[in-house]
Amino acid sequence: MKVCKFGGSSLADANQVRKVCGIVGKDRERKIVVVSAPGKINDDDIKITDLLIDCAEKKKKGADFSEALNKIIRKYRNIAEGFGLGNEIIEAIAADLNKRLDAQDLSDEEFMDSMKAAGEDNSAKLVAQCLCSIGLKAKYVSPKEAGLILSVENGSVKVPESSYRAMKSALRADEIIVFPGFFGFSPKGRVVTFPRGGSDITGAILAAAVGAEVYENFTDVDYIYTVSPRTVKNPKPIYSITYNEMRELSYSGFSVLHDEALLPAEKAGIPIHLLNTNNPDHGGTIISGEKNQSDVITGIACNKDFIGITMYKRLMNKEIGFLKKLMDIFYEEGVSIEHLPTSIDSVSVIVKQENIGGKLEKIVGRIESELEVDELMVDKNIALVAIVGENMNNRIGILARICSAISDQYINIIVVCQGASQNNIIIGVKNNDSENAVKALYKAFIL
């Protein structure tokens, strides 16, 4: 059995959905199909998920949401008409959307989750009918019916073992199962969503639950590349990569696969095969516990818009509990810490700007008053560039080569972090220096 997931670009219109149906029908082992909400047809188009968010926000404010709602329904209708489907499926989708909009017993967060999940849920219902229209036996299965019950712990969505057991028996059928990505249900029956891009996570969870031979993730690129094609023209492709390397690169800015999708597949020992919906016979990239490439550096990723809060205090290293008190401040303010480089008398806290939001001034004030630091500096607009490769381990001179390549471009390195596993080195530079930094490192290591 294979589990295959199709992203929003693969479902943007009837022509793309027809490609999806052809891919599914070509291999009888593709028994479980996970779908995203329809994406953008072109750069001027709007994703259904964004339209649903706009619709929900206007509903909460008591504003007119009819234009956004009509755009959503029109997108689904265009796909249905492309397969010659009757109006019944569109009426069912419209009724579902209106029912969600009229819900009275949900908190604001629950209401928003319900609305966002409507994109994938109705996409799965429609794709199931599209598959049936070309002669394949397919059925829609909801996460609740399959037993995908989720819990939320410290802001993170967890899948209990009982859900895996329930899905193992529920996802056995003669027909092709079409399953909506991105969401599950709480024990109380409320919709719980994964982060944006969470359909990747759903696919990995289902693959692990049924013990799939492979988890195929179809997107709109032929490979995962060593650097972003937006930064370097025609970069070298990656043919095989380990789970650890992919997790580091996804976390650091590679948007082709959600980093949280890797853990369920890795735990179950299921390889992930990234493929292109528009070029399905191309080799693609295999993500597994092993890799065939011997390159020292597997990939270089960049993630922008971080803040560095650096504090100095003499004899900080002698003060028992200093770091605990520092981290407690961020925990109490609900801000996750990305990196924590330290020295004898100083420590820097690296956080994502969007996560700290309007809490920066309060956090800085608490650090100054509660920890009695001698000096504190805030550095904004930092980009973190990650150099990743399991073959870096025990290679002499890697950091020297990184620093040399960056200094040759007259770029200042703000911070350096190296993981304990020694398969990644992260350097901090200013946002406006990040593209040149990535190009310099690509030239130094990969070319």
C-alpha cells in the first residue's frame, strides 16, 4: 500500500485534478490519497485557505463575507464542471460552508479552525467524486470517522497511540480512500488543525498508521534542491536525503515539506518520496534513514526575520538558575526560543519576530528588572542561514570555510550555532545580506 498526498498547486483547477486522478489510477497500490485545499492557479489568484480565513474574519466582525464565500464556491464549481459532475456536490459544499459560518457554540479559535479545515474537507469530497467519474472506485473518509483524534499540549498538536491503532483498522478498504489533510478532531469532537502546510503531516501520520510501503508527497517541483531556486538559478538537485537533514532544512526555510511531517514517517521507518504532479515519472527525491550521495553539504537554507536579545552580566556562569529564570520569562509570555548561544558573561536569545510580536518591550523590561543584567541589546532583522549535511560530522575546517566564504563577501556574522549532532551549522546575518550569504556558501561548498 502507498499513501500519496497532493498539495494545493496539484489541485488548483480541473486540469490539475485530472493529473492527480491519472497518477492515482496508474498505480493500484495508491490506496490512500490525502489532499490539500485547492491552491492558486496563477500569481494573481488566491488560495482557498486564505479566502476561508478572510471569510471567517469578516463573519466575526459582522462584515459582508459574501464575495469571499462566492469565490470559494466558484473555485470548487470550476473543478466539478471540468469533470462533468452535477450541481449536487457544489450544493453540498455550499451547505457545509454555511453551516460552519452559522455555528453558534464555538470559541473564536474553534470557529477559525473549523473554517480553515473546510478547504481540505470539501476538497476531499470533490476529489473522491472526480475519481469515481473516471471509473475508479473511491470514497471520502473524514478524520473523525477514521479516528484521527488529536490532543494539544503546550501549543503543539499530538497524535496519541490510540489514534494510530484506530486508523490502522479504519483505513482498510477495497476502494481508494480520499482523506482531507491539515486537521483532525479533539476528544470533544472539535476541529483541531495542524500548522499551515499541515497536509504533509496528515499524510505521514496515515502512512505510519497503515504501515505503508512508501509515503509519496506530490508537489510542483521535480526535486528538493540544495538551495532555493529563488536564490540560485538551476541549483543542484538532491536525490536522497536523511530524515534528520530534511528536518533541519525544512525548519530553516525549505518550504517543500513541513518539518513536522518527518517524525511519524521516520518513527515507522517509511521512506518519503517527493514527486512532481506535473512530471510524475521524474525520479524525485527520497527521504529515508540513509542516503546515497557523499557530498559534505547536503543543502543550504535561509529563514529571515529573527530577533536577537543579548544580555551581559558579570559572573553569570556562577549564578545558579540564571538560564532557568531567563527561559521562564519567555515561557510565561508564551514565546518559543529558537536558539540560545552562551558565553561566560553573556547569553543571546534568538526568537522569531512574528512569535514575539508586541511582547518584546515587556520581555526586555522583565529581563532587566528580574535578572538585573548589566547590559542588554536587541538586534532585529536577523536571517539564520543553515548549512546542513550529515557528512559534515568530524570534517576538519568546515566552519573555517563557512566564515571565509562569508567574509569574502564583506558580510558580518552576528551569531554562530552548531548542533550537538554536528550535522548543521547556523550563522546569523542581517536580512539584507542573507541572499548573498547563501550564494557564497553554495559556490564554496556545492559548486
